[in-house]
Amino acid sequence: MAKYDNFLMDCWYVAAWDHELIDGKLLARTILEEPVLLYKGDSGKVVALDNRCCHRGAKLSNGRREGDCVRCMYHGLKFDATGKCIQIPGQDNVPPKMGVKSYPVVERDHLIWIWMGDVAKADVAKIIDIPYLRDPAWRGMADYMHYDADYRLIVDNLSDFAHLAFVHTHTLGGSEEYAFKTKPVAVERLENGFRVERWSMNSGPPPFHRKVVRNDAPLDRRNIGLMHVPGIFFLETLFTLAGSGAEQGNLEGARQYRNCQFFTPETRSSTHFFWNYLHDYQLDDPTVALSLHDSMVAGFLEDKFIIEGQQEVLDADPDFKMHGIVSDAPLAHFRRVLQMRIDEERAARATVHPAAQMAAAA
Ligand code: FES
Ligand SMILES: [Fe+2]
């Protein structure tokens, strides 16, 4: 099976948080099964190159950054920010075609976005706008987690609210009883994903929130989940005192959260997970962000345990058949949208480059 069966190629993926490239660090990261070198040059420009020296295949990430360039520390070939080889020690002429592939890359809102597909289609305007990642009215702690699982299993999990009560009983969820009482939410089907909105009135604060507000008063809670192709998820959460009229638009005294999550396939069965959980109150108290961060990590590890186990099952028997239940509607819709986009890309690639398609499938 070719990787093009699993990944959407022509879209922007998060390659790193900006803080991962501090101090001119050479970061090696496999993205969509391609070895990529990422770094920030002296000019402040972010560079993404094929992480294989075109001479003998040494890793450029084992090399040395020189200004905006990188030098392979095997035999000293030097490459500029476009991947062009500009120096071969001991050789007067550099063949004009000598070089490595470079990828379009954009730094925005503390994220480093990369385009792995057809360069001609890399439109910066298509990068999703996330105002709260740059707005000082929100505070969070950006972080990264690695998953040994297909990104689609993780995206399924986020599209699945029915797991909250069972997987996250003591961290993010509520009680198991809640799962039996709550009906699956209506999903708004969008061209590029979905939106769900769910209110829960007059219930105790979930554990992660209680830890920071230190108060058991009943709350009204609104969650809006937004999922975008290829694997970008936002959860907007609002808490107000029960009965304060939040449903009618009174947000006085509300405490809000913005959960931003970005999934980038590393390989068919492993994933880079970038996330930040932001809050909009007590911004001068760093322990709020720290506590929320730790609660989220605890929650994510609960998901990771289940999902990596699921991946093992699917690896052992790729023909294993899943059986849907009603609450799978959002994830089923998202899988359909994503697969449609992947299929369209494959069809276009087969028309334009039949030979390339055959080579990729081999
Ligand atoms: S392998 Fe890079 S210079 Fe020889
Ligand atoms: Fe979860």
C-alpha cells in the first residue's frame, strides 16, 4: 500500500512548535514518512530540507548550521536555505543540479507549518487562523507528545465524545453514569470537518477545572468542538455558575478554555501530536497553566494507552472489522470527508503522473 492511500499530501501540517527550533538547533523529524531537517537560520528564516545529504546520504541534522545554511559534517558539502549545494570542499565546481529538496515552511502563531505535497499548490492563505495562540488574553503551555498509532485513530478518538466518561473518569470526563444519561450530540457536517456543540447544565466541575478554581459550586458548561482536515482539532469550553444565563448570552464571570490540537502523521502508524490548552482568567498566575497542562497530559496518556493498544490489534489483524454505534456519527463523517480528499488527490496524481503513481505504489 502506498503512503498516498493514507495521507493527504496537499495541505499544511504542523512540523514543530517555534520553541523547538531555539538556539539554531537542527531538528530531525519524519513527516509523512519523509525525513525532514528543520532549523531557524541566523536571519530568523525557518528552513525545511530533506534530511539526507545528496552525496552519500548522511543526515544533515548531524551537520552544522552556518548562518541560514547547513553543512554536512561527513565530507563538508554546504547547502543553502533552498537546498542548493553551494560548496564542495576540494572541488572547484558545484554541479548546478546538486542539492536536496526543500519544503515550503511558514512560522505563524508559534507554529511551524510545512507543505509536503505539490509545491505549486502551497498557498499560505490556506493555513488555518488561530487567533488565541497569539492573543495575550489567553495563556497556555505549548507541548508535544508522540503516539505509536495511525493519526486517524487519534482523530477518531477526538471526534468521539462517548469515550470521555470511561477513559477520563478522573481527569477530564465525569462519571460513567453520565455516559448512560447523555445522548449523542448532533453534528454539524462541514465540508472540511465538523462542528459539535454541547451544553451540560447544573453539574459539578470536572476534575481538571476543580483543581484550579478550588470550588465545587455547580456549573453550566458549553463545549464546542471543531475538527478540520487533515487532523486539527479545537475545543472551546465555557464554564459559568449554574443558572447565570450563559445560554442567553450572559458570560459575566465565565471562565473559558481553548484546546488546540494538531496531528501530523510521522508514518502510517505513528503520529506527532502538538497541543496547547489555553485559559482566559488569572493570567498573572503561572500555576493555572501548569495545573491545566498536567491535567491534560494525564488525560492524553489515558487516550494514548487505549489507542496504541488499538493500533496493536489492527497491526496484528489488518482485516479486523469495526462495528459502528450511534455516537460514532462525527468520526464516521470525518473519516468520509478525509478519505474523499485523499481519493481526489490520488486520482489527480494518477492522471497527471501515471508513472510516478506506479512508482509510489511499488
Ligand atoms: S555525505 Fe554529506 S558530504 Fe558526504
Ligand atoms: Fe480522550
